[in-house]
Amino acid sequence: MSAKTSTTEFIATGRRKTSSARVRIKEGTGNFLINGKEYSDYCSTEESRKIVLSPLASVDMVGGVDITVNVSGGGSAGQAGAIRHGLSRALEKMDPELRVPLKKDGHMRRDPRKLERKKPGQPGARKRFQFSKR
């Protein structure tokens, strides 16, 4: 039998809009993979990189944990928010004392905003067709 490492893996799910992210973290050197790619390659904009790393920055753990993420659905902004939510939930599982700073910075709240559906008889969710009096 092979020797098993003593590091434990913590798994959490994060969601935003129509995106869903499954996050696995463990003690490590700071490897960060999203769908098999390095996070800096996967996150195309600086803003999305900042959103993804914000839970780690608020608890001063950048480079302290290895992170593996599987994310699907939605667009780049929704996926970044889902990763942020899942990462903060996994960090809380790892160390329950991190809940206070994560909650204070707003990382523990699931953002409920979704796309509003298009209504019949109009071109979009809120937009109306042009009104003509005559």
C-alpha cells in the first residue's frame, strides 16, 4: 500500500448567475488550476483575476493553498463570481475562524441576481416596442 499524505482536501460549491464552480483546496505551495489551466491563463481580464483571488487576499493566504476548480456554465464574469463564492466556502471549511473576515468582505453571500426573462409582446425583459399614437 502507498503512504497516504496527511493533507486533507476541502471541497465546496460556488454559484453565480448560471455558473457553477466546484472548488477543491488543500495545504500547498499556491498552485491554482481552473479547468486544467493556470488561473492567469483562464481568467482573461485583470478584473476577473482580482475577483477570483479576493477571498485569498482578504485572509492573507495567497500562495498558501493549492486550488483546483471545475467551473461550467455562464460567461466569464459569472464564472469568476462562482469561483470566488466556492473558494470562500472552502476556506471556511478549512478554518472556521476565517468566516468572520470573509463575511465582512462580502465573499460568503451568494449573489442572487440572474438574467430576467423576456416577456411576450415586447422585445426584451423590460424594453417595449415603440408606441405610436396615430
